[in-house]
Amino acid sequence: MTAAKTNATIRYTAMRFGIFVLCFAFVALLVQFGILPKGLGNSNFVWVPLLAIIISAPLSFVLLRKQRDAMSEQLAPRVDQAKARLDARLESNRSQEDGALQ
């Protein structure tokens, strides 16, 4: 594996977090300047992060497609290996149960 592929998950996570932080700052500025409402009562603490999540999710989905694919390529063999080990253990347990019934 290349160095870029070994860090695909870290890179994707960092970029996703960066997009969220930018959206959070953007929403906070809009609230600060009165373009968006501050919320009801003291709900500003919850309003700004939730709106930032709602905005950053589709942006991440579109903008980080290449990084998500690289991460998937990195993780797919590990998932397949884990499934193979689980299948082998399940088959071993089935054969033990069959032996106990005879």
C-alpha cells in the first residue's frame, strides 16, 4: 500500500471535520449578523451546530467523493478478511454442534 492509501481514513475524516468547521463558522457569522435567527430562547447553543451539520453533510457527500472511494478501497479487503474469519468460525461451531448431536 502507498502512503496515501494508508492514511485515506484519516484524510477523509480530517477533511470532513474541516468542512463542518467552515460551515459552523459560516452559520455562526450569519447568526451574529442577524441574517439567521438566533433560535428560541437559549437554543442558539444547539441551533448553530445542527444547522452546520445539515449544511456540511451534503457538501461532504459531493466534495469528498474521491476521498471516500479511496477510504473504501482501503477498508474493503479488511472487511472481507473479517467476514471470512467469521464464516470459518461459524462453520467450525456448526460442525461441533453436529458432532455433539450424533
